[in-house]
Amino acid sequence: MIIVGGSSSKDLAKELARILDCQYIQALSTRFPDGECYTRIDSEPFNDDVVIVQNTYPDSNLIEMFLLQNAVKNLGAKSITLVIPYFGYARQDRIFKPGEPESAKVISELLDKSCDRVITIDIHKEDVLRYFSCKTKDLKAAESIADYFKGKGIDIVMSPDIGAAGRAKDVGTRMGVDYDHLEKTRLSGTEVRIQPANADCTGKNVLIVDDIIATGGTIIAATEQLKAAGAKSVTVACTHGVFVNNAIERLTGSSLDGVLCCNTLENTVSHISVANIIAKELRE
Ligand code: R5P
């Protein structure tokens, strides 16, 4: 097996190759003067199965992925597996307003043209994978998050809403600690109360888990409520740290005690590696 790292996921791809003890090739990626993407895989023709590790976000990385698929195919890969740590466009998975495209379908069908298998991590809607005709698997980062925080003094794992309660349960159960979700209760036309659905967080070290942090608004609001409810400390861990509009600075400057994310998107706080769960899947 040969691992080809795209420009979005160099460190993760390298770590994956080290764990699997296989050849790693970093694709050359640059821009033409007009801004178009240029990529090149400096290698002898392949006579092996190839794994490309690259995000489909932002758009420039999506284009690079299409070009890498073609380059790998032309070099004679026996099979092509796409590891897409952060699958961009998964949130526009249906037509919400007339006239909109089914973006997730469009992107999936284009990627599907040149691959034999697709592996994603905590894709926003797992349903999106039905647009692929090849074998697919969405891996859960809960294992990586739980392993990272085990033994670090967390008392309870919390999700910011009931929709993500399953993730908090998964992480909490793996860590052997309590779990709960935040619940929104409308008190009047203008008043909303957000509080843990069942648990008493007084004096506790809380870990909030979510799939994506974009602006950080959801997490900052949840942290304020948990602190108001008496939490001793609040740390957040998400799978995909998209962090738009200086979100890292705003989160670290808020009442949060810690901000971490997985390395599906590589940034200054992506210290939780998902390489082990990907390696396990590739070995199988
Ligand atoms: C929502 O479905 C997601 O799970 C996240 O809670 C949301 O995307 C976070 O967005 P933001 O950081 O902008 O509040």
C-alpha cells in the first residue's frame, strides 16, 4: 500500500504511513500564476494499492483531490482509496429551498468516478455516502477523543444539543465517565434557558464534544451556561475545527478552559489524531 498525502493533510498522511509501515509520497502542490492548481506525484509507476489523503474543503483542496485521483490513476494504481478526513459540502445534502443544488450529491458523484473506496471521519450526514457506488465507511472520532482525554480528570461529557447526544454518550462510555446533553427550554417569547438535561455539573470538569466548530458561537453559548450552572472547568473537543473568522482566538479568549480538535483539519489546536482509527480500517 502507498499513501499519497495531499496538501490539506500532510501530517495525518505521514503519520498514517508510519503506523502502517508503508511508503509515503507527499504530492507536490502549487499554483500557476493565474491561480489554477498544479499537482504532481514524483514517483515510478505504481504497482500497488494507493490511498490518497486529502480534504474536499475548501474548494481549492477539492480541485486538488480531483487532480490527484487522475494522477494516481495514470501512474497505474491497482486500486484507489480516498481518505477524506473532512468532507466539505456534506451539509448541503438536500434541496432546502427551490433552485438549490444537491451539493453533496454533485461532489460525491464526481469523486466516485475515480476511486474504489472512500473513508470519511464523522461526515456531517452519513446519508451522503449513498451517492457513492463504491465501498464507503464513515469512521467515528469518538474513540480518538476518548483516548486523548482518558485519565485527564474529566468528570462528565456533554453535547451542545440532543442531536449530538449519541456522540457524548459514545465518548463518555469509552472514558468510563458520565454523559449528558444540553437542553433548550423556552420560558417565554423572549427567554430561553439552556441547561444540562439531567446532570448536575456543579464543581465538575466538563468536556463538550461536537462534530464541527465553525464560528464557535454554539460552544461559547454552551460554556457560559455550564459555567453559570456551576461547572468547575469546561473544555471543548470537536472532530473538525473549521474555525472561521478567528474562532480559535475568540474561543481561547472566552471562559473556556481548553479548545482541542482532531487533525482532520490541520491547525494550531488539532492535537487529537485520528490516524489510528484510519489505520485500523485500512488494515482490515
Ligand atoms: C451543527 O449541526 C453542528 O454540530 C455544530 O454544532 C455547528 O456547526 C457549530 O457551528 P458554530 O461553531 O458556527 O456555532
